[in-house]
Amino acid sequence: MLSGFAGMALGQIGSVVTTLVRSPAEQRRERAPLAIEAAIEAQRGQVEDLKASERTGVVPPLSAYIYYHSKVIDLLDSGELTADTLRKPRRTASPATT
């Protein structure tokens, strides 16, 4: 009986560890569609505003919006999302400068 309980406990520990290890990757996969959807809507809104103003201008590529919204979601998940972190872009070193 004791060995059965120990086996069950070890099985549960393995399950918990697997869940903890897989969880961040799964969360990133789940966030990607949210960032893409928000980016599409933001770009669409900027295009519509530009057309409505009857001015000429350049709308950044969709990839720039996706990058921005991905970073905002990362800040939100890490608990670092503040007015200051939204105003100050984070610079990451490019491979050419490292």
C-alpha cells in the first residue's frame, strides 16, 4: 500500500514538473494570436485615420506593429507594464553590435 502511494506521488510530481516546464512555451503560443490581432487592428486604424485626414503619410509595416504589441504583452505578463515602460522603448542589442 505504501509503495502504491509513493508511486502515485512520484507520478503526480512528474506531471506537475512537466506542466511547469511546458507552461511558458504554451503561454507564448497563446499570446501570439493576441499580438497579431491587436497589431492588425492598430495598423488598420492608422490607415483609416490617414485616409480620413486626406493627408499623405507612411504607415509602418505590420511587422512593426506585431513587434510592439508582442512587447506590450510581455511587459504585461512580467508585471512591468507602466506608463513609463510604454513611453520608453526598450533597446535590445542587435547581433551586429554584440
